[in-house]
Amino acid sequence: MSEPNPAALPPLSALDQLWLTEAIRLREEHAGPLDDAEANRRANAAGGDLAQRIQARALWLAQRDGQMQALHHWRQGARLAGLLLMVLALVSGSGLAIAALGNGERPVNLFWALGSLLGLHLLMLLGWALSFCLGSSTSVLGRLWLWLSGKLARDAQATHLAPALLLLLQRQGLTRWGLGAIVHSVWLLTLGSALMVLLLLLATRRYGFVWETTILGSDTFVVLIQALGALPSMLGFSLPDAETIRASSNVLAEESARQAWSGWLLGVTFTYGLLPRLLLGLFCLWRWAQGRARLRLELGLPGYGLLRERLQPASERLGVCDAAPAELVEPQAGNLNGTSQGALLVAIELDDRRPWPPTLPKGVGDAGVLDSREQRQRLLDQLSRFPPERLAVACDPRRSPDRGTLALIGELARSAGRTRIWLLPPPSGESLDSQRLEDWHQALDRLALPHAQGAPMTWLETGHD
């Protein structure tokens, strides 16, 4: 498994960083502690308060284990889900307008048309308001968007991303505002599409308007029509007079009556449909922006509390600190992205009978032989502060390339600008096991590290062979 290249991914926002930190917490809650020795060391080297160290640790783990890349996949899925909802909104809005006016061969029943345009919208708006008052944070459209986002991400590492986002936002009460902005935006697009198609149809076809009833009188319709049209008339839309309303129990031939009813229908759709969604959407976006600026890590959570001793230890302890992780992580290598200088040679677990160090060119430092955990940690701490431009790691290929040694090589490689592995020749009179040497070659190839049995002294001194 190769380590993701941070340069190939878009930069993370503050929300993305908190989101990944929460996702790592949930992952460790469900799957057990991760192998985080290097992540803790890098977070401690970076400094800062506990929240900054927890975040630095989580971002390093997310990059190593693929969750950072999964977040970008999830965001791509979310954008695609949003695009699908936009297309659905445009098609639905057009369908509402066409269903309201028909094909022009029959007169338009005003209240059937109004029900077609605004009935579902008003029911859904009432449902959103009730769920909002009852404390529920997701609507049908919001749940649909979250479900589609997860399905379209298609990344096994994205399992904890959606729950982590919801938990992070719920602590500041942001879920209702974020999903509310999405819901109102979709409805705004739907009603805007309906209004545009309605205007287009009214501009290109001749429609007759009529109201019909069996048990109600004409005065009731006069009151109702004028009550619904009072607010739109303040915004400049036309309002039929009482005589026109009474006469419209039959289709009127006058152009003025057709235009008055067209303006009334457009005004009511705009005022009671599009305008409330626009205002509610802007209000949700405003509350979202306010709450997002207040987002912080909840350091009182048990998962974060356990990290306090590792990231802000009262004293340094030796030996095994953590239990074995439930899931082993494949060793990885990489190159340091940052300022580095100088050259260094280090050896790993050499036989005492082998003379060391060899004669080194001028300017090449000797980091000694790493045998104990304390020596490894001390060197890694040093490299985090003063990373070398070139690092040669000497290994004895008579030993097996175990996971611990490969993990150390990968960690050393990520602390230097460029790294080469020197597979030492056997002492005189001894021979190498060809199968074990092949195991070394395969393991180092997986780490994508150059290796050879010849001494890399020229490369250490000059930077080239």
C-alpha cells in the first residue's frame, strides 16, 4: 500500500481537519488503538496545545491509512449527489408547472393549479418546521443526500466519515442548519424551475382560467383570492378585482382577465413558494457560518482523554506503552517534504563482529547502530528536528526483513529528503542465503526504496553516483 501524496490532494479546510480527527476517534473506538508511534512522535515534535497535537496525529494517521483520500472521495460523491438532486429539482419543477397549466385545450382550474404548484412544497415545509421544533436535524431530502453521498464515494475507508461529520456538527447544533440549507436550496431550485416554465408557458400559449365549486358561493372565492393576492400585489403582481373574480366562474375571453389571473398565479407561486425557501436558505447559511466558526474538538471525550498522556506526557517512559493493535498496518516509506540538509549513515542491528562505522567522506555524519528502542526513538526525534538531505541505511541481509525493521526503515525514510538502503556484503568466509536476499529485495521494492550491495559513499558525499 503506497502512501498518498499530499500534493495530489486539495488542501484541507479547518472543518475537514476536525472531521478527519473525529473519524479517526470513531475508528479507534470501534476497531481498537491504531499503530500510532510515529504519529505521536511527529505530533509532539510539531508542538502546540493538546487539541493541535491530537489533530496533527489524526491527520498523519488519516494520510497513512487512506482516510484523507477517502474524505476527498466522499466529497466528490457528495457533489455528485448534489448534482443529481439539482437535476431532479429542475425536472420536478418543470413537471409541476406543466401539470398545473395542462396543454391549453381545457381551461385552467385556478385552485387545482395552485395545489399542483404549492401543495407538496407547503406540506414539506410544514414537516420541516415540525421536525425542527421537535429537535430532529434531518429531513427526507437531507437523509437522501447523505445516503447518496456515501453510496457514490465507493471507498471502504469512508465508513466512519458520515457518522463523524454528523457527530461533529451535532455538538454545535449545526446539522439542522447545514442540511436545512441543502433542503431549502433544492426546493428553491424546484420552485424557481416551476416559475420559469410557468412564465414560459403563459408567454407562448393562450390559457383560460376558471374557478369551480358546488357548495361555496362566489363571495367566498372573492375573499380567498384577494387574501392570497394581497401580499403578492405589494410586490408588484396583479390582483383581479371582485367583478373579474365573480365572472371567472366561467371562462372569460377578455385579455385583461387572462393577464390578471396569470399575474396572480405567478405572484402567489413566487410569494408563498420561492420567497420563503430563499429566506430560509439564507438564514440557514448564516447560522451555519456562525456555528462553523465555533467548531472545536471535544477534549473531554474518552477517546481524546486517552491520548493526553501520550501527546502531553508528564514524563517519558521506556518500554512497551500500548497494547498490540487489532489491525496491523503495512509498512510504508516516502520522502520528506520540507527543508533538509547534509548526509547521514545509520545501521540497523549489526553483528558485533562487523567493524563499524566504515570510513566516511567529509561532510557525512555517522548515526551509529540502532539496536534498542531507546536508540531508535532518540534518532527519530533528532531527525524530526534536523532532517538530512541524504540518508543511507545499512542492513545485514543475513537477518530476515521482519515487519518491525521494515517499519523503522520506512519511518527513517520519511524523515529524510532521499533515502538509499545499503545491503551489506557478508563477512569473508560467509555466504548469503539467496532466498533471504530475495525477500529483502521484494520488501524494499514494496517500500519503493532504492537498494544495492555496494557502498553508497559517493552518493552520500555528492548526491549522485
